[in-house]
Amino acid sequence: MKVTPGQVSRSEFRLLINISLFSACIGALFFILTLRPDILSSTLFLPTQISLAVPFILSSLFSRARLGFTRKPEIWKGFAFATFLIGYTFIINSLGILLGLFVDPRVAMLFLMTNIALAVMYSILEVREHPAEIGSRIFKDLAFILLVLFGGLLPALGIW
């Protein structure tokens, strides 16, 4: 797809998403630390994931930025996606755990399962548009689902 003046490229768009997620993650971490630092001691999964989301999103951000001038973009593209997926999932899991702790575990379950359902729906649409992407989408969705189940849903329900 050719980019016309004033239009944002796919790589630039992903870079902007990473910057937004990074900002939200840092903001949430400082918000929690300022208002209720005791929240972070309620479960090990919450502080671990919310703090590790920062370097993963940051690594994805730097990798996406590098795509514009590297000779081997596939290496950086794969690394950028992997670090984005982990960082993004950690943010989602952290929100789910917070919902489970302070609202209701059923709300946390609804939130996390909705994220899984929407990811699968996105993949179905992408595969319909680009059938060759089916293997990639299965791998990405499976990784996302496992990370959400073990890092978000089980801790939010108090099982893990």
C-alpha cells in the first residue's frame, strides 16, 4: 500500500499505538503507586506484569522505530511484535487482576474473555482477507490466549 502525503504508514501507526500504551502503562503504575501502593502487594502477578509491561512495550517501540532504516526488517518486525504482544497482554492482565481484586471476579472474567473473543474475531477477519496468514494468526492468538489465561484470568479469580 502506497502512503500519500499526510497519511500515516502502517509502521508509523503501530509506533503511535506503542507510544500510547507505554504512556498509559507508566501513568497507571505511578497512579497506583501514589494512591494505593498496598495494591501491588495483594498478588505477585499484578506488580510483576504492570512493571514488566514497561520494558516490553518500550522494546517494541524501539524495534518499530528501527524498521524504517534497517536492512533486515523481518528480524525487527518479529521482535517488535513479540515484545508488543507480551507487553500488551501484561497490561490487559493487570487491568483484569485489578477488576478481580476491587470490583468482582466475574467482571474480571468478562473483561478478559471479551479480550480473547475480540482477538479471535480480529484473526478470523484477517484470515478471510489474507488466507495465507492462518498459521501466523493461530500462533499469535494461542500465545495471547495462554498469556491471558495463566497471567490474568486465573490470578483475577484467585485460583493462581
